[in-house]
Amino acid sequence: MGIQDIIEGKKQWRAHMARVKALPPDYQIVYKEMQRYLFKVGPVDLADGHLLAEIVDFFEQGAAGGKGVLQLVGTDVAAFCDDLIKDSRTYADVYQESLRKETP
């Protein structure tokens, strides 16, 4: 990864976060909780940024439609996140695979 890639990545991240900050306050709170959760347990390819951008798209549509954020995701935000990544390879999967390889 070159310096230009890093600079471009930072620009994209700042633009992404500007979109998050434009959301209503309740959406921002839930987004940040989802982001924190996904960074802990989320998919290996989370760094590609597609999932987080899609969540912001979903939230922007919900806010534009006048829906509350909990109408979109429900009251169990972690379960909503788990459902989003159910078919994705997670860091927990990578860890479990490494343990299996070490065991004869």
C-alpha cells in the first residue's frame, strides 16, 4: 500500500463519516454502536468499506422516510449486525481455523 492509497483511504473515510454526522442523532448513536461491534467481531473484509457504506445508505433512506432507527434495526442491534455478517468470514473463524491447524 502506497502513500497515495493511504491518502485516498483517509479521504474516503472522512467522506463516510461526514455522511454519518449528517444523520439524525439517534441514527448516529446506533451507527457508532454497530461500527464498534463490527470492528470487534465483524467480517475479515470489513476494511473494504462496503458494509459500513451500505449501512449508511440504509440509514439515510430510513431517515428520509421518517422512520426511527429502531424501526429499521430492531431493539437488538447486535443481533441485527450478526444477521448482516452471517455468511461472512469473521476474525473468530480465522482464530478457530488456526487452532484447528495447531491441533494434531
